[in-house]
Amino acid sequence: MKKNEGQSNSILAYITTDKNRYLGGAPLTLLAKDKEELVAISDAIAEAFLADILQLINGDHLIIKK
């Protein structure tokens, strides 16, 4: 059995500090008050779901399950 057989890569959460990029919906989108909170939330979600954190050029974070 292949490692990813029966599984799909997916975005679990999008976390931003910019209210103009906060859209809500699926996947979960969270608005952090500052960079410190953004990092703390990202770390907690990634650890809980054994997922990866991808930091975008604009500073936002995607939590991705591979």
C-alpha cells in the first residue's frame, strides 16, 4: 500500500492577521490579532493534526495535511 493511498492532501486552515483577507468558510479561516498569535495558533493546529505549516509571502499561514 502506498503511503498516501486513500488519503488526499488538504488545507486544514488559513490564518491571517489582515481582516481584508479573512473570508471565512471552508477550509477554516482564522483572524489572528497579531503575528505572535498567528504563530501560536498555527503551531497548535499543526501539532494537533500532525500537519505542516506553510508561510505565504504575505505572512499568512496555511495548515496543510499531506
